Amino acid sequence: MPEAEKSTRSWREIAEEASREHDPEKLKKLSEELERALDERAKRLRPQRDPNTNKDVA
């Protein structure tokens, strides 16, 4: 699968595919992709904080 397509898939799509995968190498790649997707999601959902004041940045 092209790298550009991987970055547009939701974590749910990746998890769904991983739940059906039996090949250990493919499963490893899917789990790495899932980790990246969840990290990106967390960054979008988590407010950024100013390290000096520990307050949310607009």
C-alpha cells in the first residue's frame, strides 16, 4: 500500500484490517501503522500547552 494512502486511513480501518490479518510481518506493519495513526489522533485531540505557563495555547 502506498505510504500516502496509509496516512489517510483512520485508526479504526487499520485496526479492522489487523484483526483479520494472519501474516506476522503484515500484522507487525499494521500495528506500527496503527500506533502512528493513534499518535496523530492524540495530537489533534490534545490541546497544546505553553511549557512556561502550562496553559492551553490557542
